[in-house]
Amino acid sequence: MPEMKNCTCSCAKENDEQKYKKLAELMKQYKNSEGSLIQVLHIAQAIFGCLPLELQRYIAQGMGKPLSEVSGVVTFYSFFATRPRGKHVIRVCLGTACYVRGGKKIITRLEEILGVGVGETTKDGLFTFEVARCIGACGLAPVIMIDDMVYKQVKPEKLENILAQYN
């Protein structure tokens, strides 16, 4: 069982051994179910907070799948994180409508405010900054999401007030 470092989640009170035991039991249930890898990865990320390579290896072994398949799924879907995320995840939509209506300006301003680039987490661990290809709120463009909250018709000058709600 590999040692996990720096990944945290809602079950941070559990030690790694307990987390791996929980994951092993889950994998036993799903191992022979077709198409269950994504479910296992979602649950593993909920347990551990992220899916670093050592955890992907453990899942591949437990599910009887090649590491390349597990890693391929993890890197394909933007929901999965291989590094620890901040307490809050900011996603800026860069779908066509959002991009045309100022999505790039929002990214530039967030980089200034947060002091990090896209794909990075602030030093205080409060925010992880990501880009989404489409949030599905084109009529409200440009939009950002913080966790599960969608903010519509965002202007760069509104960002500091929005972020202040999350301190």
C-alpha cells in the first residue's frame, strides 16, 4: 500500500491504512462490473482528495486493469485531479460564447488576483484555478464556477468581490 502525501479530503481524520482498506473493499465490489472504473475513481478521489500516480497504480492492480487505462481515464476527464486541489475550485468557462464575451480577460485578472496560473493552487490552499471548455450556461456568458456555484455575466472588476465570499 503506497503512502499518500499532501492529498486531503473530507475523510482526513482517517489514516491512509483505513482509506486504502475502504478503497480495497470498494474495488472488490466493482472489479467485475463493466464500466465501473470511473465510479471507482470518483470514490477514490473523494476518499483521498486526488489521484496521484501511486494511487492510480493501486487502483489498476485492484481492478485488474493496465495502469495505462486508469491513467488515461484520469487525465482525460477534467474532474479528476492528480495533485491536491484547494479548498475551492474556480473554473472559468472558455466555451465559444464565454470566450467571445470576455473569458480571456477573466483569466488574466484571476491570475493577477490569485498569483497563480491555470491549473495551479494558491499557496494558502484556498483556491485551485482551472479552465472549463463549456459549463453549459452560454446564455449567461461569460461565466465562472466556484465549487458548484455558477456566476453569470462576470466582469473582471467583479472578481475580487466574488472571491471575498470564499475566505
